[in-house]
Amino acid sequence: MALDDITARIRAAEAAHGRAAGSVTLIAVSKVQPLDRVQAVLAAGHRVFGENYVQETARKWPALRAQFPGVSVHMIGPLQTNKAKQALDLFDAIHTVDRPSLADKLARLIQARGAAPELFVQVNTGAEPQKAGILPADADAFVASCRALDLPLQGLMCIPPEDADPAPHFAMLAQIAARNGLPGLSMGMSSDFETAIAHGATHVRVGSAIFGARVYA
């Protein structure tokens, strides 16, 4: 199946760039995918998935978690501040910490809970006005402010501009992560995940190449 092909390509990219086997986590992006496609990937043994919407995740994943043990669901879409509490109940990782107000809200909720998902700061490497994320020039200060709030940051995430060479964006994200001592790099999608692995990606987000084209209602 397509999952096997993507996994083989990830392992080959790891080897080609001197990465340890299994050092890259494949996030199967299951947003807006029919349930039978998601169940097929689960039945094949995959356990790490990405979703964009809190409400869709709330409808879909509690039952799937009960059926398939060991699932990890990652929030990879924009997170509204008023849905932060629900997100902490649903997700094992949040890749889109992208503004001070969300960081503040997450910090308060996490302190009250005493537990946190993995957290990634989203960086808008292309400085695109329509896209969420901290600007690269502000990333160091934002990471420092998150740490001052005791947020346990795992790494950084980016989505390079469409139709641009992604390599400079991946390299920029890796440089920001390195100077801030962050081990995680969530970068690379269906069309460019091998390039992302070459630049140090620890998490790649692949949807259509695994599940096929999305069908939006």
C-alpha cells in the first residue's frame, strides 16, 4: 500500500543523509479523510496521525483510539485560543503554537493540568501575510517567552511557501532550532519530505501520498 512506499522512502532518506533508522516520525495527515481510509492505515499498523480541526478530531478519534491502542494524534492546523482546553484533551502534540495569546492560554491550562503534549512553535519562514506563524526575526524571543511560561517546547514547525524551493526554508528552521537548543523539526509534506529529512526533519507530515486526494464536503 502507499503507506509502505512512503515508509520505505523515509528510511532510504534517513540512510542517505546519515540519519539513524527510525529517527524520523511519519505523521499520516488524516484530516477530512473518509473513515475507511483511516482505518485501513491503522490496520496496517501505523499509529501517528495529524489533524487540522479540533471538532473533527473530537468526532473521529476517541472511538478510533479505543479500537486501536497506542495512537498518537498531532494538531497540525491553526488552533483557536478558545479551543485550547479541548485540544489538550484530544492531542498528544500541538505543532502550531504561533502567537503570544495562545502560548499564555496553553501555559495556564498546562499548569492546572500538570501535564502537557509535545509543543512546537510554528515559524512563518516565508513571512507570508496570509499564513500563521512567528516571523523568523521574532522566533528567538518567542521561544524565550514560551520557556519563561514553563512551556515544554519540543521543536519548531514550518510550511514553506507554495511553489517555492523548500530547502532554504527547512535550512532556516533548522538554524533557528539549533541556536535555541530545540531537537524537534516538524517540516516536510508529501511533495518535499525527503528534502526536509536532508535538512534534519524529525517529523514529516504526509497526507495525500498515503490516503489519496481529500474529498471535501
